[in-house]
Amino acid sequence: MKRIATLIDNIGLLWTMSTGSEQQDAAAFAGREAMRQVGALENAAIAVDGDGYIAAIGKTREIRAMADADTHTVDVQGAFVCPGFVDPHTHLVHGGSREKELPLRLAGAGYLDILRAGGGIMKTVHDTRASDHATLLAKASASLRRMQSFGVTAVEAKTGYGLELEAERKQLAVANSLARTLPFTFVQTALPAHAIPSARLADRDQFIEEIVHMLPVLHSEGAEFADVFVEEGVFTTAEGRYILQAAKRTGMKLKLHADEMASCGGAELAAELGAVSADHLLTASDEGLWKMAQAGVVAVCLPGTSFYLQKRPARARFMMDEAGLAVAVASDYNPGSSPSENFGLTMTLALLTLGMSPEEVFVAATRNAAAAIDRAGELGVLRAGRRADLVIFDAPSPAYVLTHYGVSHVRSVYVKGQRVYG
């Protein structure tokens, strides 16, 4: 065993999200009972080696005995500790903002109404195309610092505000720059199939072919996943299938924006194609959710989006209790339908609007969120051999973190054993 470089000592309550089995810890928790397993340990400590990996977890007295005179000890004074949060669905890199849409929303205009009128996604496309690399980098960096203050240590970042190759590549390049310089785990997703510009409706099929030809380029420049907005008034199920099958042939993993505004068969398509996750799912059918469970697709709920758009939230209880799905939560941070980097608020909304228990919320934000970006074997669980990505809270309990809402209870955040916040 390597020598202990850092000792996270005197933990009052530790939620590891581990079952104790290395093989089982490399998968999502599915269904209600499993999603309440948090691997709780009281009066605990974590030993971290010099490379930033966990050497051992156990009772304080046992782990203290592994330290030597040169070990750096962090006394957390009885705090609650859990794995770093994983945000598996964000639109991190974008230009501008969309607060001017608020009067339209208050007057009754819906999300798709604003999009059809040239606002919504298309407004952000204009602002992103007009912004240079440095401007986008500065804006996204500020957002990441806010995310980290709420305990996020891993993030998925989508393109989708370019809708043409060079602008999509620019978004991807910004995300790659962030990945090289900031202490986060990044996963990149190509989403050129995010909207259809009104000027391209007359040659819709040609626009879709252009999207298909973008995917190999974006994949070669770091996009691991491909995503499509399968939605009424955006891309049909048949178009989504065509684009995602092309992405799969390119070697990309698949995600879907599915069944957000209307039930369009997005959940069924995710199951058919073996997607890693299907996200939103506010209007997904029972059959689609059952098929997702059978296919091992993670259901990613975005409670901040349904809250902001004043929509009925996803049926997380049905997903877990009836369909037996693995459920994750994500912020969907974007300028139009979820303009907040507050992951703590996302988790509180999962508690209050999705009807999830505190245990289920924390599992959905760690272990299952990692599975939603195909990182279940690396992130979201604290166990020997894994990275020491963890959050230390100024709070007496996990329930307090969720119910004393709207503020950050995070005392400090560690990535690979190094303190990066607090």
C-alpha cells in the first residue's frame, strides 16, 4: 500500500454510495430499494495516497493508525461527507442570456412558441456564434466555479448552440480548454441536432445530412456522446433515429433529449438504440419507461427545468417504483430553461417536486449521475482505489442539506485528494 498523504479525519457521517462489492459499484442503482443504499458509515475517516486515490475507508481509529508523521490531516469535526456530485446534463458553453424572454413567458408563450418565433435556442445560437473563444471561455469558467461551490466535481458539456460545423467546433474547443485547465472531470457531447433554423426548414433533409457529416469531426475533436432533441416541432423520432444511428457507426455513445414537451417516442427510441441515458422524460409513456429499464438506459430527470418552465415534473416515483429504472438528476444548466448553476437547488427540487427521498436524491446526484455519463466505474462512489473526489458539508445531516435550501452548505471540495474549493 502506498503511504498516506492525506487523512480526512473525524467524519461524523459518511455516505460512500458503495455496496462493498467492486463489481456492483461499477453500475447504477435501479429501483426504489436499491436507490436507498448509501453505504453509510459513522465516525469514519478516509486515507488518500499521494496520487489522489483512496487507499482506505473505515472507522476513524483504524484509519488514523495508517498515517505517519508526514501525513496531512484534515479534521472535519464531525461533518457530513459524500462523493463529489456529477452533473450529467449541461449546456455549459454558450453566449449571451435570455432573461428578456420572461415577459413572453408571463404572457403565456410556451417554450416551443418562443423557439418558433426565432427566440429560445436560436437566440443563444446567434449569441454563441457572435462570441469569440476567449469570451465563451471566461463565461463558462465563471459558471464552473459556481458549480464547484455547490459540490460538483464532474460535468457533461454539450454543444448545440452552433448548428453549423465551425460554431459547434468552437463550443467544443472551449470545453476542451476548460478540461485541460480546471480540476473537473469533463465529458463532451455533440448536439448539433438541437434545433432547426427557420431558414433551413425548406431544405430540412439537407440540414440533417449536414448534421450527420458534423458528427465524425466533432467526435475526432473530443465529443464522446451524440445527442438529439427529439421533440414535437424539433426533430422527429425517425430523424433522431437516423442521426443517432450515424453517430453510433462513428463510434459515439448516445444520449437523447426525450419526451420533454410531448410524448414523441423518445424513451422508446433510447431503449431501441441502447442509449446511455434519456433525459427530461416529462411526458414519456409507461411503455417507453419500461423499455428503457429493460435496455439499461439511465433516466435523467431535470427538476430545475420543469420548475422554471412551470411544467409537471418527470414521474420519478413511477420510474423507480414501477419501471425499476436507474434515475439520475442533472441541472440542465442553460440560458433559457434552467439558468442556474446551483446544483444544491437541483437536488432540493428533486426532493420536493420529484418526490424522492434524501437517500435517493444523493444516489441520483452521485452514483447514478456517473452512470449517465458512462463513468460508473470511476466516479460517484467512495471506495479504495477510486479517486478522492468528495464534498465536506457544514450541515448536521443530508436532509438538512436539502431542506435548508437556496444556499450552499459546502465547506470544501476535494478532487483527487486536493482541495479545490473552501
